Amino acid sequence: MRVGMYYSNNDVRVEEKPKPKIGQGELLVKVMASGICGTDAVEWYRRDRVPLVLGHEIAGEIVEIGKGVKGYKMGDRISASHHVPCGECHWCLSGHHSACETLRKTSFDPGGFSEFLRIPVINIEKAGVYKLADTVTFEEATFVEPLACVIRGQRLSWQRPGKGQTVVVIGSGISGILHVQLAKTKGFSKIIATDINDYRLKEALRFGADHVINAKEDVPQKVKELNNGRMADFVILCTGAKSAITQAIKSLDRGGVVLIFASAEEGFNLSFPMNDFFWRSERSIISSYAANPKEHLEALELISNKKINVKDMITHRLSLEEIQKGFKLVVEAKESIKVIIEPQKGV
């Protein structure tokens, strides 16, 4: 079968690899669509493991079923989690499923940028495979994983009602726009989005932001002007650029929360004035990573019910042979939001 083998952001090759053989309790899936995630293009995070087949935002059709698998049949249309928590360890029982060692070790064989992939036993046993309603396309289903992560991030970091509160989303790529849409469902009084790219700022407005700010401007001052002299109650950081991190911290009001929803450059250390930022201000910084099966199901329901518009976020649909172009689009982050690879295209 054909796969998109990742060596670096500028070197993603279409190669041949044996189709995975499934064993007892496993599933073989024909991959119909796989989204390129921004984390797929974080080179320093990948470089010690290359070459490898990436792709974890997948949707496809079950074409082989291992002995003992129950609840699924040939032809079922599914989405799946590449990482699943054990549900039994200290971290899972504390509600921090993303810190689970099992979650960090589980994955597909190979990744979603391939014609077929094997879903291991544990992913199935731990409820990591989700059937798609007829109303959900394969393309829309590639948003289940990223939306689940957004749901988790907001749940962990924001416990108050949205009414009367202002949220600022720093970075208006796929994660930022999903955060904007989810915040809209929670009734935030004001949603402000930022980016350095005018195309993405227009998209943020299209998907529900009340105001946008070009990040080349003085973002904290602009937030204050748009928010009746106050800073933001909730700031969601969806880019790891140093300037963006500074803007996020300086845009936060007393009693506010910053959600860190992006990686930074390798070796980056965060620093800020302890007394000015924390002491007597009750500000908080919270991070979030991945999602658990319950959050994946919640994401699928939001997509199924059209409460989150993911279809119109798709800007590029590419064949496996065009995967290098796809990575270029994601890295450049210009006039693109969601880039999807369709491994069966042209077959």
C-alpha cells in the first residue's frame, strides 16, 4: 500500500509499505480522510523518530475484523482515537487522562497518511473507535479528534458561565477557530480573535468571533479598548510564538485564566513577573493535551448536530501524492485552515 512517509516538513515521500496484518481483537480500516494537524509539522518533536507515517485525525471504513471483536461490522464508517487512556491509573482516576502512560504509548499502525491502518486491541477495548452517523462525512469526521481536544481544553480551564465574560483566542488556525465556535456555544459575551494573517482573521469573524485584532498591533491595548477598559477573563493560546505568549499573559485580567493550547519552540522557557502577574490577582495558567473517549463522543455529537460547523473550515482536499503540498500549506499558514489528505483519491 502507499503511505506518506515523513522525514521532515520539506521531505514527505509517497512510499510503499506492506498492508498491516490484523490479529485477534483488531480492526483493519481503509483510510478515507486524514487531516494534517499543526503538531504533525513540529519538526523538533519528530526528528528523533523519523522516518514515520503520521496522521491521527482519521476517518475510514472497516474492511477486516479480527476474531473476538464485537460491536462492529464490515463496512462500518468510523473515526478513532490514536491515543487512549487506561482509565485505571492515578492520572486517569484524577481526571487527567492525558497524563496517562498508556495514552502516551498507544497509536495506530501506521499513521493515517496511508491507504490502510490497523487499530490495535487496546484502542478498541478502551472505547477509542466511534461509529459515524450517516449525516457525518468522512471529511467532517477528521475534526472529531481536534474538536475533542478543544472541548477538553475549555472544560479543564473554564468552569464559569460564559455570560458577562470575554474570551480572547490568540491564533486563528484550525484550533483557534474551533475554540471560537465552541466558546460561542457557551454564551461568552465577547469573543476576540487574533492572528498575523488577514485571511485567518476574516475566517475567525466568519465562524463567530465578535472582533479580531491583527497580532502585529498592540494586542493587550486593543483588547482593553474592545472590552470597555478591562482585559480578558479567558485567554486561549493557540500558537507558540514568543510574541503571542507575551500577548496572552498581558491580555489577562485579574481572576482570569490562560489556557496553553500550543507547543512553543524547542527549549523555550516561560518567564513573567511573579508579583505583578500572580500575587493578589488570582490569575491562573492551565495547559491541556489530547482528549479522552468521552470527549471524542461529545465532539462527534456536536459535529453530527451541526452545532459546530467543520465542513466550511476545509480549505484543501488533497491526494496522498500531494501530501508534500499539504505540509507546505500547513507550515506556511497563509490561506488555509483545514488541509485533508484522501488516501483513496485517484486509486
